[in-house]
Amino acid sequence: MIGMRSQSTAGFLGAVVAAIALAAAFIYGPSPSQLRNPTPPAAAQPQAAPAAEAAPAAPVPRGPVIREVPNN
């Protein structure tokens, strides 16, 4: 039967794609030792308190800027 041949081919290709995805998950995923013993976070560096709060910057104009031009 010709119909069964295409279904078998599709099933085989699906299994190949699934095997590649599973292999990539094992290769690029975290190792079990990393899951059991997570690395401690980096030591927090002391931050100096800001002397004065900075004023927010003026917003950047978007699009063409139209200004008044004096008529001389």
C-alpha cells in the first residue's frame, strides 16, 4: 500500500526529529550536579548612596521638530 509507506516515512522522520531535540536538551541543559548544588549568588557589592537624586533627562523628541521662525 502506498498510503502506509508515506505514514511510515513520516513516523520515522518524526522519531529522528524527536531524538535530535532530546539530544540537544541533554547537551545544552544543566547537568544533574548543577541542579543539586546550585552556585551561590555573587557577594553583593556595597553601593554608595547617591548624594542627590538626579533630575530626569528631557525626553528625546521624535519625528520632525518644528520651531517658530521669526519673520525679519
